[in-house]
Amino acid sequence: MKIAVYCGSFNPPHIGHYQLATHLLASHYADKVIVVPTGDAYPKQALAPAEYRLEMVQTMFANEPNILIDDFELKNQLVYTFHTIQHVQTLFPNDEISLVLGADNYQQVSTWDYYEELKCICQFLVIKREGYPTPTPIPQTKTTIIDLHIANISSTSIRQALAQNDPSFCKFIQAPVYAYIQKNHLYKNVNKRKK
């Protein structure tokens, strides 16, 4: 079985994330997609608390039986991608595991901590991104370049629109996710946590 590991902040999860994950299944790049939201230690501005992002991702993929949500990175303060892939290996020890990367991240992957170990235990599924050149496969890696035409959506723009009560970006968020954001007043005070 082919397992694709899709890590990200999902801040918030939007239809671009959904289209990518479902395309991997429909185009047989993967039999299952493991979605792994990053924890709160991830160095990113305006990051909504992890428990909210986890629930939004669970909401978005609720009707996709072959897309599984894993909270491994939320349970650990400092996690490198190599550790996440190791964790997935324990769940699927006999299966082929690939890491999903955007072309921008793929250009930097050789600088990551534990890169040499990482490339030995997984393949790379690289998604071409608008504004970036088509990546050249890195030598001594198993890399597949995927030319996927999905909505080019900025999570930053979505958060800004939500903060300003601008409904123009609502079309990029699934209705149940948008309802969750509104119910929990997210992206107005991102430091607010559940009681």
C-alpha cells in the first residue's frame, strides 16, 4: 500500500489542502493520505492553537475514509519531519511511505535536520507551485514531480479576511470549517484557547 504523509500548519485548512489530498488518492499516488498538523512550537506567525487546527482538519476530511488525521506532532513539543515519518512507519511497517512537499519546501529539504536519514526512509511527492520553477529531482532520492492544478490560495490572505470580517474568502473554506471558525472566534484572537 502507498502512504502519503501530508504535514502542514493548516492555518486554516482550505479547499487547496482538500484538493491536493484527494487528488493524491484519485490519481493513485497514494492509497491513504496521513494528514499531520504541526504543533504549537511551529515557528509561524498568527498560528491558531493546535487543538483548533486539529479539529478543523478533522472536520474538513470527515467524509474521506482514506484520509487519516494524525496528531503525532501536536503531542510533541519539538518534532522533526524525520521523526514524523518514523512514527508513520510504525503504523504502516510494510508499506511504501512518501512525504508530500511543495516545490518551495523541496528546494530546501536538503538543508533540513536529519535529511540524510529522511531520504533513506521515504520517497518525495513534490507538488509544483505557481511562481516556482519546476524542481529538479535531488540525486539519490526517489522523487515524483506532480503537476497539480489546484486553487492557488494564501492562508495568510484568508486569515486577514477573517480578521476583518471580509466574506470574500469564504469560498476558499468549506462551510463546516468556516462555521467552526466563526463559532470559536478564530483569527480574531489566535491566542484564545478552549476552556
